[in-house]
Amino acid sequence: MFSIFDIGAAPANEDCAQIGHTPDFDACNRLEVESYRAAIQARFGPPPEGCALVAIGNAHDFGRYLTLGLKVWRFAQDRAEVAAYVEAAENGLTTWIEAGFTAPIRYAQGGDVLERRAGLEEIVIGALMTTRPTSGGQFPIPDFAHLHANIAAAYPACAAQALAALCA
């Protein structure tokens, strides 16, 4: 058995797709949840053994929507590293920038989509570029070292693409 902590569809103070209103809601919602998973991993690292970041399907009068959840198996609940991860990650993020990310979708004041990133790979590479060290190997903001290392570890193919783009 397991417990699931619902973290949300996006950081708490950010706009996100609205079921019944946002055009192409399913694709927008899925991209935001995938991006939120990457941002949580950037901020808090990968989940330790015994827990996982998962998409949770939720029913609504207007249809089905996804949120990000932290699934914790009972056998692991008493492990110190699992308890620490749950404590750190269960409230999610307030903004995308806390993880070095930009919003995967920008919305107009009325909620219409203004700009949508092509996919998770583009978003992760953008975060890697934002948090990258200078040519001298220093991070302009000390927290970027932590974020960059976590993103690169979770998405090694994206890290290789970002490095190749920097070297080009």
C-alpha cells in the first residue's frame, strides 16, 4: 500500500490551464504537470527509493485533469530520507523561478494561452541554461549550483544538449 500527497498542477502562485476554459486543455495540463515534476526535482532532487513523483488523474464536472503527486510506499514511510523528502516537497513550489524554470505556458489576463513551449525537453534545457555556470565555472547565484546539478542528474540527455549548445 501507499500514500499519495497531492502537490498540485503547477506552483501555487502561477497561472495554469483551466479545465473547461483553456483551449487544448489536456495537452496544456499534461505539459504543466510534467514541467512541475521536473521543477520539483530541480529544487528537491530526485525522490529517494520508496517514493515517486506521479501524475494523479482527478475527476471534475467538466472532465478529467491531472495534478502532480508524491507517492510514498508504506515500507519506506519510516525511512529518514523519505520523511525528509516528503516534508520538503509536499507543499510544492510557489513559483517556477524557485527551480530556475520559466512557465511552460504564458496566459493572457483572461486566461487565454499567449505562448506555449514545444515540450518538456525545451523547458528543461531552458532551466539548465538559466542555472548554468559562467565560463569560469562559477554560478552567478549560489543556489543555481544546486538546481543545475539536480536538473542535469534527472535529465542527462537534456544536460548534454544544453552543454552542446553552449559549446557551439
